[in-house]
Amino acid sequence: MIPGPPGEAEASRAGWRLLLGLGNPGTDYVGTRHNVGFEVLDLLAARLGAAWRPEGRALRAELAEPRVVLVKPTTYMNRSGIALRQAWLDYSLEEPGQLFVITDDFHLDLGALRLRASGSPGGHNGLASLEEQLGTDEYPRMRIGVGDPGRDSVDFVLSRFSAAEQPVVEETLETSSWAAEDWVRGVPFEQLQARYNRRKPQAGS
């Protein structure tokens, strides 16, 4: 479990929140279903003018106002909790409500969005790694539907979207980036749920 707040040396980093996207580093994984969390953060960082930089076991982009750090772990999906732990300590986070996680979910239809304030990993190794470090599943997250894998979920999540799926994927990632930005701006989580939760992509997408 992540320990409590650090001492005075880290006090200047207090008051931050952490927006974490799950994915795998490297060009081999760009555009894969497992990396939608990374792609949402890339869209958001570009829109807000935040630059990525390597720091420890993650890529980070800071927004001084509001005080939010965007994090893409470079530890690979199954060890995402290691990057979370480092960022948690570096930014003196105190409780799971300061964290918002963006992840793929093959249990949801392509283009579906599900924002929840808590919940089990549901077989997702990245979420399981985060929960192992946090010691709780009581943290906000947004699950992005990437479609039904059939029998082989491992190969499926590491595959890229088809040309026919691209219009839905592009709209879903863009919408997800706005949901993430609303969280960054401090919109109450219940309002985010009412605004963005959906079983299917928007009509005409």
C-alpha cells in the first residue's frame, strides 16, 4: 500500500492531482486497443499545451493551474502500479480521490464509456497493479470500450483497430479527452458520469 504524505521536503508538491492513462510504451504498441488510455492523454496534453518529459518510470506532463500531472507509465501495463507509486509520492497525494485513471475495457462495446468512482479490476492487469499499490479499489476511473475479443483476449487487446472501426474510435478518444479535461477542471464526478457515461458511441459517429 502506498504510504502516507511525505515530510517537509515534498511539501511544495502538495495539492496536486494525478490523471493516469494505462498503456504500453514504444512504437510497437501505438494504436493498439490496450493503449487508448495513452492516446486520450496525448489528445488532452496537445490541447492544453502540456509537454511530455521522461521522469523516472513514466512520461509526465504538468499543468500548474490547475495543479494536475498527466502520467503515462513506461513500466508496461502489468506493472503500472510502480509508476503510480512513484508519482504518488513525488506529488504528495493523500487519498485516492486525487487520482483518475483512463483504461481500455473489452467487456464494453466499442465506443462505450463507463465512469465509475470505484470497482474491481475486472481481469485488467493494469488496474490490478494499481490496486495492489493503492491497497483499495476506491478510486475514480474511466473505462473505454474496445470491443469483444472473442476467445483470445491477449492478442485482441494488443491488436490495432480496423479501418471500419476508426471513425468510432476517433470520436470516442476525442470525447474521452474532453471528459478527462472536465475532471482536470474540477467538474464533480457525478456530473461527469451523467455527461459521458454511454453504452454505445454517439449516433452518426
